Amino acid sequence: MSEPDGPAAGEFRVIPLDPADAAAVERAAALLVEGFREHHPRAWPDMEAARAEVRECLNPEWIIFGAFDSAGVLVGWIGGQPQYYGDVWELHPMVVDERFRRRGIGFGRPDIYMGKSLVAPGEG
């Protein structure tokens, strides 16, 4: 299988998604609708449902990271929800724009999103 053209994971800026960045928040919702349309169309069937999910992921007790391309456009994101009294993180959801898939910024590399952000306070 050949590698896709375009930047690799290291060429994307991965940072917490800023709730004040209206364009990125709206793009995050659009990515959910687009990214799940084919295989799980009921997950986020429309922008209203997707916006609600993004708002939920912006909970200050949770984490949400976005991968931005060199133009500053959000091309993927991941949310993390603490479970089991904060001992475990559930990664949900995770989506990458289909034009940027297979470049190491999605499923196979959640570590580039999470890094030390998942270390419990006082342990890192």
C-alpha cells in the first residue's frame, strides 16, 4: 500500500481546542458529521447533534485536542473523558478529515494528541 501525499503527523500542530475559536469548534462539529456519515450515520446525523457533542467535549473536566494543518485549519480532533474516578481516560470521539487520513494523526497515534495531558495532577 502506498503512502498518501501530504504532510505527516509531525507537520500538524496539535493543541487543546479553544472554546473561543468559533471556526475550529464549528469545524470540529462538521468533521463529526462528515467523518461518521458513511459507516455510522446515526452517530451525529446533523450539525445540531454534532455541535452538542463538541460542546459536551469542551467540558473543563475533560480534554479535547485538535490537529491543525499549516494553514491553521482543524483536520482532526479527539476528546478524552475521565472514567473510574479519573484513573482511566475514555478517548471519545476521534475523527480525522478523510483527506488527511493515513498520515499518523488518527487512530494509530492518539499519543500525539494526549502526551502528558493524561497524567494525573501531581504525577507528571
